[in-house]
Amino acid sequence: MAESRLIQGRYRLLDVIGRGGMGEVWRARDESLGRRVAVKCLKPLAPQQDRSLARVMRERFRREARVAASLQHRGITVVHDFGEHDGVLYLVMELLEGRNLSEVLAGADRARRPMPVTDVEEVADQVAAALAYTHEQGVVHRDLKPANIMRLTDGTVKICDFGIARLGHDIGFTQRLTGTGIAMGTPHYMSPEQISGGYVDHRSDLYSLGCVLYEIATGAPPFDLQDAWAVLVGHRDTPPRPPRRHRADLPPYLERIILDLLAKDPGARLGDARDLVHRIRAGRGGPWPAGTVRRAGRYSGLPPWATGMTTGPKATGTAGRLPLGPDPTPPGAAAGLSGPWTTAPPAAHPEGSGGRPAGGTTGPGPAGTAGTHRTAPRPPAPSAAVAAVLASRHEAGLSLGRLGRWEEAAEVHRAVAAERTRALGRAHPDTLTSRYEAAFSLSRTGRPEAALGEYGDVAAARARVLGADHPDTLAALQETAFELGRLGRHAEAHQVYSAVLAARTRAMGPDHPDTLRCRHNLAFNLSRLGRLEDACRMAAEVAEARARVLGADHPDTLVTQYEVAYVLGLLGHWSKALETYRAVAGARARVLGPDHPDTFAARYEIGISLGRLGRSTEALRLYQGLIDDRSRVDGPLAPETLRARHGLGVNLGRLGRWEEALAEARDVAAIRARVLGPDHPDTLVSRREVAVALGWLGRWPDALPEYRAVAAARARSLGTGHPDTLAAHNDEAHCLEQLGRGPEAVALYRGVAALRQRYAP
């Protein structure tokens, strides 16, 4: 299969990203849908291998496909396809960008260290929620371990590898597999009942999760012995050493949870994973230890509060997709749809109930609502069946969003919001959560005005019901500010960001990650208001604080350092900008990988800085390498590949190689017109570059139609008074001058000046 590199005429294998006992995992491209995927291939049988072993392995592989494909949850790897090609079984899954927990623990120097407490809590929360869903479907994983839990760069923790999972209705199949003598689990994480060959159910997974949490909290598994038999005896007979003896700063509630999970008797463990979710969230909502900085939301690669940070392409490099936030459902309630909702806000709820870190808002909400919690009449609670259906549809909407199908996601969330309005009332938090997600989906489909209106309504309703300073209210407000910024209403966005920042500082302190995230967004917005010195100073302060709280190489620290470099460039300090971009690119390559989109984004900005410093030969080499890497990872027609080609063409011109620059600009402009559309801003930038090259070659008659076409297209798409439209008319006037048509040029210059004065803010 590897020789053909193409499976079933559809999945093109690119490179091996993992090997295990059952086979290899390849990074691949789905040629039909144009997306990257992971393809797991079962190892072919070696001549000396036992045929019965091969049959069992194939059966397990098929089983993994069947079990995993039946599960649809944000915390479980999505399976797209399964089949056989040239005698080799393959499984097509979503491509997970991140590291498994075993790799996270090992670190770059291979010295195993415990994870930060907040990360341990985050992993515990998300894995418990995924297990709760899995167990409710009648599936027991039976091989839960750090290597089978991935922490992704989009803020999600996912369980992988259901190769030996058991379906509750398929015990006979399991017995056939275990009868082969193949180990059903990994010794350091096996439950006592697994070891003794007893009955295994969902409580065995809870024990294995206890082992995982013990290891990520202390740096070593509960029975860290070299001899496998000693490990098994430890699980069976020896009480684990309390984890706080290894690590005194571990919260007592978390130690109690871990020890309860590690009970030898299955009946003495927690009842089920849903109970575990509630215990974790109740513990996290308690008082914070003195001097501890709590981190909100989902952490994985990129941190919980910055995943999908919506500060625009210059601040991030990618638009991340965000996971569902904490499930506010109390024990016994049906999917969060029938519990009480008019109580005071929790003291330390980490994020909005929609689960998306804030990025924008419409305004601070109605005056006089701070601290008010009104008890409104509500419809009777829906039946458990209705609650379950709505919760499932809500989850389906989130899944569509994770797949990038934002139009469909918006429709699902709006439909669920309408149903929840009828069942629960318009101001119920679950109704508002659905409306929040609908707004998020609208934003991703390029409808900022519609998203702005929805976020504004949600923010106002949350302020009335939960209070103006409640984290959910602030989340909706921040999203509104982001949409205001997208619409060019930066002064209004500044007011909202400032109000949210004041509220977050009061509630959480100046160094809380949510506060720092809001300060980052405020700094970004200041640069768009033209307050470059203020923006640079604030971004530098946020970068310093994030380095202190999270570490110098943390992805969120690097996001802010990237913004510092960008503003330095706007201020003309290109040497400092180059130095900062290089530091960011190097750190991102180490932390996220050399092929991560954010690493590529920093490399692109290095090229911009080199060009601005007159070092175009170096810039040319950089862009050529970036084009090669972008083409390999994203394809030759991807917008970011074309952006790198545009940079290459600009620097060819700076080196006086205008014929080559013209050919490159024309080719990029033609591709952008096909891929992005003839009036897309990037297409017009390339057409302007065509005109510039024509002018430098002395072909001004040919340049004039290009300049005029760009000006007309910008007027259509951006408006007659937009700065880019006016700049295009200036280009046109300059071209008229070069053609000796002075009176026409003067008239056009005067018209541009009048429009600037008319549309001045």
C-alpha cells in the first residue's frame, strides 16, 4: 500500500506519523474532499507469524473501526471511513494535531515531569466527559493510558484507539479475543479485575483513568516498578501512595478523586463517569489556593483561553475551532435542560456556557443590571427524552463546526435555540448557549453583522439573568467586541473591551489568563485605532505577564509576542520586528512543530521584515522555502501558499528582476481569481502588483487598465471612501502622470483628497 501511496483512488499517504502494535498511522490527504486525514493501516502478516494471531489482530482492527465509528463526541477521535485495499485493512480518521499525554509528560528532554495542576484538572474533566458518553453507549475502552489520550492544538482532549474496546452487547466477541492470550490492556494502567480475569465493565476504565491522573499529577504511575509482575501485584494488592505525598500543591479534592478511582473493589469506586464529571467541576469551582493562577476552558497545545483567539490573521496565524465548555448539568438533571438556573453565578466559573473563549461583544449590557438575578416564570421542564434529543442536536451542531461546516452548524444551533426557547424560555442559560453557538457559527460564515446582533442579545440577557460581571456575560461581550472590530467599528470595540477588562480584573485579578487574553485583544484593537505606541506597550506588558505565568515558549505568550512584532513593524522598527518574529518562529517550531500554520505565519512575517530592511535576497530564499513547505502541507493552490508566492514576487521586483516579478504576479493573480474570486482583496493586491511591474518596465499604457480595474473593484466591494479604494485611485493618478496626462491626474488627486476629507473619522 505504501508503494502506491494512494488507497482506493482517494487517500494519498504522505508520511508516517506513528507506529504501534497493530500497524502504522499515516498523515494523508483525502483527494475527494481536499482535507487532511490520518490513515491507520494494519501491519501485513509476516511469513513466520501465527495465522491465528493474524486473524485476531484483523478482527480487533475491524472492531476498532466499528466501535469508534459508532461514537460521536468531541472527546473521541472521529472515524471517517474503513475498508480494505490490496489485502491491507485501513481506518481513516480525523488528523489530530497535538501530542499524546505520554509525550507531554516526557517533554523535549525526555525527563518526565508532572503537568500543571490546572492542566491535570482540564484533562480529568474532558476525559471523564468523554468516558461518560462512551459508557452510556455501552462501550468500555479497556486500554486507557496516556499514549491513548491526545491533547490537541485546538483546545480539545480526545480519547483514541478503541482496538480492544468491548461493546456491552457483544461479550462473545470479547471472549474470543481474550482467549488468544494477547494482553488486554497495559500493565501500569490495568484494573485489578482485568489482571485477575474477572468481569470488566465501565468501572475498569475509571480505575485506568485514576492511574492516568495519578501519573500526570505526580510524574509517575501509581505503581512505578520495573518488573511487570510486580506492577500487576501492586494493582491487585497494594494501596497506592497518596499523590499529595509526591506533590504537596495538588488540591485535596483532586487527590481524593484519584484515590477513589483507584479503589481495588470496583464497587468502592465512583458510580460512573458522569458522577466524576460533577465532582471535578464542583472541586474546580471551589476556593483557589493562595498564589495560584487558575486557567479557564480547554487546554491542549494552544491554551484554553487563547484557543481560537479571534484577533485576526495578524495576531494568530490560524482560526482555531473551539470545544464545548463545561457541562453545567447538576447530577440527575437531563442534559442540562431541567436544572435550576436562577441562582447566583458561581464564584469561579471559568468560561461561558457556550464553551468558547471570549473574543468580541456588543456592549456592556443594560445599565443597572450588575448583580441582579431575576427569577422569571419558566415553562415546565421538558421530558428526559426531549432533553436528550436537544442535547444530542446541540452536540451535532458543535461537531459540524469542528468539521468546518459552519452553515449547517448555524442552522442546527438556531433550530435548537428555538426548541429550547419553547421548552425552557428565552432567557434560560441553555437557550442562550444555543444562541451563542449560533452567533459563533454565523461569524465563521462571514456574517459579522448577524453575529453581532445575536451576541448583543445574548450578552444583554445574560447580564439580566446572571449579572453583568458573570463570566458567561463577559464571554458574550468579548465576542461582540471582536465582531465590532471586524466591521471596522474599532472605537466601539475599544469601549467594550475596556469594560470587560475592568470586570475581569476585578473578579480574577490582573494576571488571570482570561484577563490577559482580554488585554491582548485590547492591544490588538488599539493598533487598529492607530494608537501604535499604546498598542505596542500594552502587548509587551501582556507578553511579559504571559511569560511569567505560562512560560516564555508557551503558545499564548508567542501569540502576544507576534503581535508586538507586528506593531513594531507598523512603527517602522523593522530590525526589532525581525528579531522578535525570528524568536517566535523558532519557539513555535519547537512547541507546535515546523509545519504548524502558526510557525508558517511567523516565517512569512520574517520575509516581510527582511524585505522592508532591504535584505531582499534573504527574503527571496525564505519565501522559496516557505512556498515549498506550504505546497507540501496545504497544496499549491492554498491561499497561504499563494500569499508566500506574492511575497516572492514583491522581492523579485525589489531586486530589479521585473520580468520575473511580472510573470509571478500574473500567475498568482490568475489563480487567486479562480480560487478566491476576482474581487477578493488578495486577488486585487496581486493585480496591483502586475500594474506596478508593468510601470517599472515602462509599460504605462498597459498598467493603467490594471490600476483602474483594481480601483473599481475596491469601490464595489469596500466602498468609495475606503482607504484601500482611495489608495488605488492615487495609483491610477500616478500612472496618468507618467503617461503625460497631467490635467486628468490633478483632477483625480483632488477627488481623492475630497473623499478623504469627507470620510475622515
